[in-house]
Amino acid sequence: MLLKNTAAPLALLLAAAGAPALAQTPSFQDAPATEVDSVIVTGQRNPEDPAVVADARQRLSRTPGAVAVVSAESYEDRYALAFSDTLRAVPGVFAQRRWGEEVRLSIRGSGIGQSLHLRGVLLAQDGVPFSAPDGFGDFQELDPLVARYIEVYKSGNALRFGGAALGGAVNVLTPTGRNAPYENLLRLEVGSFETRRAHVAVARERGDWDVYAAATWSGSEGFLDHQDGDSRRLSVNAGRQFGEDREVRLIVQANEVDLDISGTQSLDDALTRPRAPQPFVRDLDFGRDINSVRVTAQTRWRLNDNLVFEGGAYVADKRLFHPVPVVLDNDYRFWGGFARLDWNGELAGLRADAFAGAYFRTGDNDSLVFLNTGGGNPGFQVGSTLQNATGADVFTEGRLFVTDRLALIAGGSWGRAERDVDNRLTPANSAERDYEWFAPRLGLLWEEPDGSQIYANVTQSVEAPSFLELVQTPVPQFVDLDVQEAWTVEIGARGQRGPFRYDIAAYRAQIDGELLNYVVIPNNPALSFNAEDTVHQGIEAGLDWRLLKGEPGRLTLRQTWTWSDFFFENDAAYGDNRLPIIPEHAYRAELKFEHPAGWFIAPSVEWTPQDIFVDYANTLKYPGYSVISLNAGLDLPGGVSVFADLRNLTGEKYVSNANAVTDARTATTNVFTPGEGRSAYLGLRYAF
């Protein structure tokens, strides 16, 4: 059943919203202003949003499904290092830090068994894929300080990117010289664990030209003893306009990242001695060092009043030196492009709009593998492969308003994935595999004059295995894995009623061949298999409640709750067991008071009320937890702002996430990542 064990958090979130929704139907003129740091999308523009954020929210509101927009303003007064900091208020998104910028990111249970990095979510920057062409990805090169806003498209709602992944897509938009909220910015931060970060940015607009440039240097010893990190990043975004809604743009980004990896721990160590990593992690000097350059050329060109073309091409070069129990020395070369047409007008006298396009991505990974002789030093060579992946998506979606308020939506994507590995040490183990699919989509969208919406959709998602899953030593060539297919049904509502803003979605995904992973040796790549039938279902709810507004100041209660009910369905080995890792219930609340004098204070709580399974056999759990934090800030004259970000005030010792195992009674269980202890970060921003 879709509705079980949900009463308490759902009542807390929605009981207050129900009465105003029934008692009043506000007009467009009566709609209250919305704070810029809300993630909730509605069909009505919000006067307090910067224009670029308002445009993004309105564009995403055309989607008949769960989406979100996270503006840079929402985390500018916090220490934000990774998606665990920027996406924390988006219901349905599980984002918990492992080490440094490395995050376990899962949307609606995507990549649920992934023991490292990312699968099951299309990660994009400025609309072009940031993930590798085989769908695998990491986070270290993304700087949250170089983001104007972040778009989150859950499940099949990512069709605009050709995405057919179960988790959807996350798109990070870099600032431009026209939409950056400052001309010059200096940002300095210090904090616990010898954390320090400096960021400078400039934004200029001269006639038809504009440029944005930013540099960030950061370093930290990390919460764990072997978690040192140091990074240097540079971004430049230059563009020229050729009239209204016509521009070309060049984006260049460079990264130098040096990270120590703390690895995972036993449950007892994570809860009682969280700062001490496993001895072999320090002895082998686990790490991840990256040098990369990425160049993107894009255009947006209005062809006429009804038709807009967007297109772009990108190339990325990346060097990775990655000591774990083995030493990986990889050279990546990726490139690709996209083209998309957006049309709006009339069809048979009815209002309509549509988009259609294609994405292409390809690239090589020249991978050398050595034994780790200690201290991260490469020894005897045990692997030499050239891995090539190619992906292509052709997609379209259209909306037809059969009434002024009701739109019918239909679309789909055709996709193809190619995997080719050339094993230079053992040529007989070279292999290739191709996958091809079509994923359709149908939906309904009802919109009230005040911008509130009700929607429903059904979508198929398809994911091809990545190299991490296909290459499993000592199995020769590729493991025989099929694509992961799912049908997802979703219903939801979003909008505002009086002092309430709400975003609620319920979904059920019936999955065939879910790609699941489990750990054989801690901190080594996991083995993978296609499960039989599995189900991911849940409810995602967000509620912003304006408790006070006026001369005394503004008091806002922001709440998000996610119910995630993921389980096997009559599996031969695991019956109807729960799928591990993702908490069944997750609740977050922040009470923020903003004074007209320019200061604010915002206590918050993150609560996981139930223990979480770590194995498919459902024999071992890690405990739930509650973490209390406090954020405060003050605007000073002359464009200066200061803030404090105080985390885990009670010093709670907890497990933030873990890696999946098959059966904890027989498998190794050094798979737990401790949550960060009590910490404090102070920051200064000077915008002028």
C-alpha cells in the first residue's frame, strides 16, 4: 500500500495547510510574496525572486511532475561545500556527505546500492552532461559558490535533458555577467577542522557583452583524521547578445583537487570512535587527486515569436590519480553536444507548447591500475584498459491546453548506449555491449489562476549499466547485465494558500532489473547484479509557513518530509525485504526569524526517526538520529554581511550513510560513514 506509516510527519506538515486551502481561494492580486530561498515551484511569478530565479521557477512549472529550484541566495549565509549542503531542503533527495565534496546522492532511491560516486541521476552543468558518458559521475569539480541556481528534476521529469534515469536530473547553472547579483564579491570562511575558504568573483556587463569570472580556494583537515582536502577552482562565463533573446556563450572551468579519503568504518567505531579511520586506509594513503579542464560553447537564439533554439557543445579533459587498495591512474577525454527547439503557439485553436531535441555524449577513459605498495605508491601493474562509452538521446514532449486550466502532456525519448573496453594486458577480456530503448511519458497538469497546480504522470525510465557494473574482476569480459527498467506513476500538488506554500508528491515505481550493488572488500568497487522485481514508492512534502510578517520582522517555518518505501517484491532470495541504505522517514525543519534591521537567526533540526537496514537480507541496521543546528547572520553597511553556521550543537554521534552488503551475518560490515560532529563555521561576504 502506498499510504502506510505516514501519519505523524504528514500531519505535522499538512494539517495547517488544509484549512486555509478550503477556507479561501486567493486571487492573483492577493497572493503573498515568496522568499527567494524557497525551493518550491509554482505557476505564479514571485515578486521577491530575482528575475533569473523567477524565470527558472516559471519554466519548471510547466512540468507535470515534481521539480525544484534552489537559488544561490538560499545557502549564501551558510558554509556550503557540496550537494549535502545545497540540496538539503529538497524533498525526495537523499544527499549525505561521505568525505570532502563526495556525497551519496539518491533521488527516489536511485543508485541505492552505489558504494561510491553517482549513478541513476543525470548530473548536468548549464544544460550539458557533467557525468561521464556511461552515466557514472562524481562531484569534486562542482563548486556551489559558482552556481546561480540549481534545478532538480525528479524521475521522468528530466525529459528536457533526454534523461531516462530513475532519479531524474540535477542541473547547475553558472552565473553570468548579467544575472549575478553583484559586480564584485569577496567571500572568506573559516571553521572547525581547520576549514578555510576564499572566493572572489567579478561580473561585468558592457553593451552586448558580459563576463563572469570566479576563483575559489578551499582547504580542510576534515572531521576524520584522514580527510584532508585542498582545492583550487577557476570559472569564466563570457557571452554576447545579438538582440533580444539571442546570445552565444563560452564557459571555461579548471579544477585542481587533492583529497584524502577517510574510508568507511565498523558500526561500533562510527558511533564511538568516529574520527579514527581504519589503519589500512592511512597506511595505503587513500586519496583522490583531480586536474581537469572543461570548455562549453552554447547559444540561445529566438528564431521567431514562437520558436527558440538552444544548442551547445562541450569538451572535458581530466586526469585522476586515485590510490585505494589499488592505484588508479586515469586519463579521461569526454565531449558531446545538444540541440533543442522550444515552441509555443496554438494547435487546432488551442494553446500549446512543445520541445524536441537530441543529446550526444562520448569519451574515453585510459585507465592504468597498479597494486598499492603503501603510502599511495603504485607498484606492480595489474590493469590497462581503454574504455569508451557513447550515449545518445532523442526526445520530445508537448502540452495541449484542452481548457484554460487543463493541459494534456505526451512525450518520450529514444536512447542508445554503447560500451566498449579494450583490455591491453589481456586482449581476450576485451568486450563490447550495446543497449537501446524507447521511454514514453504521459501527463496531466491543472493550473488555477493563482498559480497553484495539480498534476499526474506516468513515465518509463531506462538505465544502462556503467563500466563500474559491467567490469567485475575476476569475471572475464563484461558481466551479463541487463538495463534497469521502471514504470513510475506520480501525482502531486504545489502552490500557495494564504501564509502557506506547499509542494506534495506521491509516486510508485515498479522496477524490473534494478541495478543493485554490494560491497565485497571495503573501499573497493562493489559487485553488481540485476534484481528481480522491486518497488520504490513514497511521498515527498514541503511546507513553508509564514507565521509572522510585518514591522516586527518575518518568522517562517520551513519543513520537508520524505517517506521512502523501497522493497523487493517476491524475490527468490530476499522475498519482500526492504531495500537498504535510504531511511524510510526523513524530516527537516527550520524556524527562521528575519529582522528589518538586517539580521536573522534560524535554528533547525534534521530527524531520521527509525533505524535503517544496511543489508539486503535485513539482518543489520544503523540507528536513526536527530541533529540540531543554528544559522545566524547580519548585514552591515557598505555591502558587508557576516554569518555563523553552527552544526550538530549537541555533539550527536551518528551514522550519516553506509554502503550496502548482501547479508551482514556473513559479509564484511566495515561500511559505515560517521556523521560530522559538533562544528562551527564563520563567514564574511563583501559585495560591491
